[in-house]
Amino acid sequence: MDVPDRGEMAGERPAGEPLLAARPLRVLLADDHPLVCKAIGEVAAGVRRNTIVEEVGTLADLLASLKANPEADLVLLDLHLPDCSGFAGIRVLLERYPAIPIAIISALQDQAMMDRAIKLGAAAFIPKSTPLKDIHGAILAVLDGEIWLPARHRSTAVPERSNLLLDLTAAQLKIVSCLERGLLNKQIAFEIGVTEFTVKAHMTAAFRKLGVSNRTQALMVIKQLRGED
């Protein structure tokens, strides 16, 4: 498959650059198929001029890379790796690195699988048959804190909000409670006895489950879920 010109793809974003412009954008691509890695890797590298794409072929190599440098902006994860199959990989990643958005890439396009991936906390489900320009758009959407799915699957795969609070962990519920009281990250960290980095990680994971990208949206959704709207 032909990879569109990077300048052409980058020009489609009105703002010119993603939000994370202060340092190189670091994308980890976990897939053991060379042709897929080449195509999707080039698309990811074209999101911004200063983008680093690291390609690995196993979950073990992915975890080793993150352990050496946990500052990653996006993980593109194949559901089927030589040492990991199904949702085991995303479970491990979300447990250890909850602040890093994960976009699933898969040869499958099963609706139930997409539903489950999003419910588990994936930020996107990208079939490998997706046109490269759409993959580019999906990466931009995830970097902006959105949930991305193929257009024909969006209406059914995005989780209903009625039971979203039940999906939050105990730590995430504590963060939500602090948000409702108007506390800042530093104050939340002091109150529950963790670092600000940990607060940010739990907050990002909670936002993803709630389908929001910032505090204001989160508080509005929480009010609706509690029947206070």
C-alpha cells in the first residue's frame, strides 16, 4: 500500500501540529509484521516532523522499552504478537502505564472485539485495512484525547455512559471525588498520598473511561451520571 506524502497528511490538521509540541513525539509500534510496521510506522512518523517511532515485535520488547523510558505519547499495539494474544497485552499496559493512550491495530474487524477493547480502556481500534490517511487521522484524534473507531462502528462501539462510574477503579473514584471538590493535582497528590505523576496517570485513565478529555467535561459527565443535571 502506498504511503501518502507526509507533508500532505500533516497539512490536513488546521492547527498545524498536535498538542504535544514541546518535545519529540514518541510513538511505540508493537507489531511483528514488517510490511505493517513500515506502512503504519511511516504514517505515525508523518504526524509531526519531530516524531520518534520505535518498532518492536513482541510485548516483552515493548515493556522493556517502556521500562527504560516510560515517557511515551502513544502505543500502537497489535492484538496478536508472538508472545501475547488477545487482550492480555493491553491489560498489562493499562495496569503499568495507565497514562499512555493505546491504539489497538488488528487484522480483525469484529464489532464485539471493538466493544471490548474500548471498554477495557483502549483509545482506538484501527483495523489494518483502514486507509492510511484515516490511520493518520486516528493517531491525531488519540493524541488529542479522543476515542477513535472506524466510522461504521462508532455509534455502537462507544460505551454507554449510564454505568461508566462502575468501570472506574477505587483510585480513579478518589480522583473523581477530589475533582468534584475543585482540588488541583498537587492538592490531590497530598491528600491521597501519591505523586503528581500518579494522579495524572489515574486521571487520564478515568477521563478515557468517561469519554472526555479534560476536567470540565469530566465534571459535566459525572453530574449527569449522578442525576444532578
